[in-house]
Amino acid sequence: MLAISAPVVARRPAGLLVRLLECYKCCPCRHTHGTVGSTSWSWKQRPARGMDMLMLDNSGTFAYSDHAIRERAGLVKSLDMASLWQSCSALISKVLPCHSCSLLFDIDGYQPNQGRHLLTEGREDGVRLATSLDVAAPYLDANPRIRWYTFSQIASQDAHASDRLKAQNPTPGWREFIHFAFWEDSRLEAVLSIRILHDHGDLTESQLSFLKDLYYLLDASLQRIRTLESERTRQSALESLLYDLPLATILLEEDLTPCFVSQEARRLCRRWSDDFDKDDALPRAIEEPLRQWLEASAGSRDLPLGKSSLVIGHHHRPGHRLRVEVSSSPAGNARNSRHLLILAPDVDDDSVVDASSPRVLPLLNCLSPSERKVAALVAEGLRNEVIAQRLFRSRKTVESQISSIFRKLNVANRTQLARLLN
């Protein structure tokens, strides 16, 4: 019978540095060498000050003492469930006499909605892998938040466990499984099922130690991926919302490469460059002055949202100007800095509407330059909050100007104003 005991603090062999220190203390020549693969290590006394030095030789290729270290590293670095499972299954099959293994997650009750499976190469008897937790459900009810258990432990407390196992039509190449249960508070989040080959009932001490280490490693990885997936979902929702809003928003990487461009921003960028959609780069007419402005502002650590802006003129189109509001991520992490841009046209007053129209010209003369911009945006059908964002004004100021425009042009509402100007 295979059983996994409760967590204990396992004694670990001393690390390389500790072993070198111990050897140094008892070595009469006060000089120690160690080797891992083809990389040599030396621990010796510094002649001048009598201080110890650890010397590493990087001339050779490093050969890992742990033959599964690359798979462990892959598990630690995984950023999604696919890469996690690839590293986890490779690690298990490398260390354990594994017939097959499964990671069951997105669990509702004891029914997993998603799973990843591995059947070791060359075994044709594992086509029907268990995708439910019916066998373990009563045991999990009786042992809430248990971390690990085996089929033998279930069967020792449940006389019907074998019948439920047969009902699942288990593959003939295994008779024992090991389950890791991962919990989020009291909710069962995921289960890792490892099925041991039929002729390997007992595991060695090193394999049992590996299993306990694997549990905590996988638990931390699942928590990391759960957090990342939550952030991705939130980011996707925000991007979808921003994309459809009539707000020209661009999020830039450190090198000014766009990683998000709203629909309104695309429309504005197309007016500044015919090639914008081909490589998704900022139009040069925007990028070059923005880069110069950012370099000149490098001494300012944090650019507060809504406070820093610049006006960019088009190289080949006189009268075309663009107001760019810039906010940047804190400079404490320069490699991952981001820049959020909000763009708004800053064109000549008489180009906002068709001033050449004999009917419109007298109307524009009744308004101040600031009111002309507001009137044109109202005529386009924009809401007050969007107009305030476009013109970098408060909503109260915009509402006051709209009331003044209505009074000067003798109109009662936005529809009448739009008809008058269009």
C-alpha cells in the first residue's frame, strides 16, 4: 500500500557552499576545490587579508547535478496553464514510474470542467483516463483541505472505492494513484493525479521527497497563474471598453511601440500617416517630437495623469496640430516603463467647422474661439464628458460654455445646434 504521510520537515543535504566551508575548516592546506559537471569551484584563502573567496570557472558548460532541474525551472517560469502543464508533466515523467498523469482544474463541486493529460510514450492502454473525482469525492468530504492522498488511503476508509474505480473503467497498466489537492480557501481549485505503473507499488525515499517538494512548487505556480489570468481578464475587459469609447488612447512600451490603440486613436493616427496600420508604429510625425519631449522631461520622475501635455505640429500639413496628454509609469522600473497617451486634435479655430459657408460664418463670429471648438464637437454628437477630455477642460466649464452657445445662437438643444452648424 502506498501512503504519503503528513508534511514533515525533511533533512536536506548541505549545499555546495556549506560543504566547501566544512572542507575548508578541516583541510590543512587551506585550499579546497569542488566540481559540478565541467564547471570548477575553488574555495581558498586570500593571501593579502586572510579572507575566504569562492571562485567560479565559467569556461566550461555547466552540467546540472539535478537531471530534472530544467523542468523545475520551466515550472517556476510558467506564465499560463499550457506551459505549466508542459513542464510539470515532463518533470513527473522524468522522476517517477508514471503510467499517466492529469491536471484537473476549474472544478465545480467535484466535477472538473477543464483538464490536461499525459500518457507516457508507447503505452496504448491509457486511452480512457479518468476526468472526474467520483472515486475521491467521499474521502475529500471526510478530509477537507487535505493536501495529498493515494487510492490506498481512500480504500482503507471506503469499502466502495474499488467499485467506483471499476465504474470508471481504469486502464490496466496502473492500480494506484497519487492525488495532490490544491485549495483556494475552502474551495477545491485543482487536482493533480499521478498514476503509478502496475509493477511499482512502492516509491523510494527520494521519490517521496520529490513529491512533497513538487506539491509546494506546483501550488505556488498555480497561485501565480491564477493571479495572472485574473489580470489578463481584467485587462481584456478594460481594453474592450477603451477601444469603443470615443477617446483617442494609446499605450506605449518603453521604446514607444504601441501595445494598445483605441479605435478613435487609430482614426487620428491615419490622418497623420498613411502607413500607420501596416506596422502599427506611431506615425513619425508624432513619435519624433514625443521622443524628444520625453528625453527633455527625463529629469521629472512621475508625470501626473492629466497634467503633462504637448502640442505637435504636422511636418507637411500647416495648421494641423495634435494635443498629446502624457502620463508615464513610475521611473523606479525603467525597463518596464509605459506611457499612456490621450490624443486630441488641436486645429485652427476656423477649420473646426466649415467657415466658408455664408450661413455658418456669421454664427461663428458670435462665439468666442473657445466656444467655437465646443460647438463643433457638440455638432459632431459628442457627450459633455468626452468634449471635456478632448479639450482638457472640466465638465462644468464645458456645460457653462454650451449654455452660452445656446443663448448666443438662439437654439434650445443640441439637435438644433447640430442642424444649424451642419
